[in-house]
Amino acid sequence: MKRSLYPISILILLLCFSCIESSLPEFPQGEVVGYKPVYLTDPENAIELVAARPIENPGQIYLLGDLLLMNDVGKGIHVIDNADPTNPLARGFLTVQGSENMVLRDGIVYVNQFNSLLAIDVSDTENVQVISRNEDVLSTNGEETVVPPLEGYFFECVDFSKGKIIGWVLTTIEAPKCFR
């Protein structure tokens, strides 16, 4: 009796599994909105003072002597000469991709770069220096993020040969092969 139930049980299981739909979406071939990994080694992650640029998404503002330091959320920090408050002059832009919050104390700007916390000496704007980087200290799970922060999005698959992932950017991507 047991022998005859075994093939029938297998057949029923196969029929049940054939009715279950796959939860994976069909991957598009063109451009879609999705997440792109940001690698620590990406050239745009360099922390450097470059030419002034227009303010896009203003954030926190701090005063350092006659200088205003204004976070441009996600991009970096504007350095503005405020010696004449009626005529502030943009002096440069400190690139810090992924910045959201900053604090200034004793000429040191503490700012996030995605999940890392940077300490940048800005006391001499001609010689800006990163004095420390604490990686993943701001991560919610304490682990390296190898998938995007939100579910339900396509994303560029991780290429570990490019180095450590420090964050994700929601942008337009081409023909993604990964989904979360």
C-alpha cells in the first residue's frame, strides 16, 4: 500500500509546484529607474575641494570664521566667503558624495559619506585633508551593504572586483540583471 501512494504523492507535489508563479520579475532590456552600487574606489568619491558650483539641494549651514559651510545633500559642502554678508562669494565645493548630515567643531567637519563617517580638516581651505574615515559606522545592520536599501527595485549587480560598496544611488540604469 505504501508503494502505490509514493508515486501519487510525488505527482501531487509536482502539480502543486507547477501552479506557483515565480516572484522574479521579467528583466527589462532598456533604461529603468534602479539602484547603482557606489564603490569606495569610484573616482567621484574623492574628497577634494573643487571649483564652486550652483547649490542644488541645500542642507545644514555652519559658520567658520568668515566662511559659511553649506551641505548640498548627497553631493558635498559649499565653501562660501561671508566676510561681506551683503555679498557672499562662492569659493569652492568640497566633494563628499552621499553626504546628508554634518557637524563642525574646531575646524573639523564631521560628515557622512553614505554609511561612513569622515572627519575633514577645513581649518585651512587651501589644504583640506581627510583625517579619518570610519567605514560602515552608520550602517543600520553593522554589515557591508551588498543589496540596495529598498525592496521592489531593479539594480546593477555587484562587481566585487571594483572594491568595497559604500552605498547605493537611485538613478537610471541600463538592462539590469538583479532585483530585490
